[in-house]
Amino acid sequence: MPRTHLVTGAASGIGRATAALLRARGHTVIGADLKGSDICADLSTPKGRGELVLGARELTGGGLDTVIACAGIARFDPLTVKVNHFGAVATLEGLRPLLAAGTDPRAVVIGSIDSVHPADPAIVEAALAGDEETAVAAARAAVDRGEGHLVYSSSKAAVSRWVRRAAPTADWAGAGIPLNAVAPGVVLTTMTRPMLDDPEMRLLVERSVPMPLHGHARPEQIAPLVAWLTSPENTHVTGQIVFADGGADAVLRGDGTW
């Protein structure tokens, strides 16, 4: 049966690949991005987050079957926390009432293998407390002391922990809405291409994210997992950070499961 999906970050990368796959399967997809989409909104700002919710209500008549939060950036900049954590959480929380009115509702956010890398506790704890001002200040402090690389991993660690906390609650599991994260390894996108084109950066990336199974992924190889997690077939998978990382998590953490 055709379903109605909303995909943020739909203009590029995993978001674009997922939207294309779902449309090819006969579903309706509402895309959201900074520009060139059905809903144009800046998820780094409260205004843009509100515009996303308002636009979704207007385009759907008040009901959605799935929300797929793919919008994200990777910069040594506090903006990364605003988009990757606060933008994603606002998307999921803001659209949850529309999911509750949908059929077999499902939700997924794109995390990252970087969520298992070192993070800045000050950024993560402020993000989980919903304190955007403090989280941004902590991210700025990390950049100022030369640890800007922690901003991205912290943003992904925070949103992954938020999924674990939110998924079993009355608003999500209690309402019959599975909520999960997909955590890719290195994906070949416009965001990662500059790093991979630099020999020194590529070596650093491959050391920090070893992918023994098939190497780096294309967005089209991540999309089917996202599609399944948001399908009616997924009845019991919730609160999970599903690694689609070519084995990187197993290499980095060995046989430790938590």
C-alpha cells in the first residue's frame, strides 16, 4: 500500500537516495531541505524547524506514515550541533503528532559510526538536556581549544542517545511508533568527498573508520535499510542504533556490545 514519507536532507546524499528509492516503490515523498525541495527550511533555527512542521501539516492534511530525518552537516562548527541534534530532534518531536495520525507510523534518524568515537561530555549532556544555548557554547569552546573534531561526534552521540531514551516512551512505543537510528560508516557524498580526495585525510578517515566489508558505501546502499525500518514490516525493532558501517563498529569496539 502506498505510504506518505517525509524526508529531511532530501536534496543530497542519503536523503536523496532514500527519497528516490521510496518514490520508485510507488510511495509519496515530501522532501525537505534548505532549497529545491517541497519544504524549504533551515533546521539550524527555531524558525526553520517551525516552518518544517507547518509545511508538513499543510501538505499532508495532518497525517504522515513515516519521518526520516537525514539532514545533517559535518563541520568543526557549533552549527553542526544545531542541525544534527537539535534540528533532528525538533523534526521528530514536531512531526510526531502527524505520525500518530498516520498508518503504521515509523521514524528514523541518520546517526553515524562517529557516535562511538570520543565526544565532548559538555556538548552531549547539554544537548540531551535540551539546552541549545549551552550546547552551542560548549561546541564553540571545543573549537577554540583546537578540538573542533569533537563537535560532529558529539552531535551524533547525543542524537543517538536521545533515540535510546525516547523510543520506549509512551509518545513513541506507547503510540505504536518504532523510532530508530541508522549509523553509517563513510558514505560517498559531497560532504565526504573533499576529505577522501586528500591523501592524508583519506588515510586518517580509513584508520578511524575501518570498513572491511566492501569499503566505503554509496548513499544508495544505505537507503534500503532506512526503507525497511520505516516499513510496516518493522513491528518490533525500536530504540536501536543500526550500524551500516561495513564492520567498522565491530573492528573499533571488538566483541563488546555496549
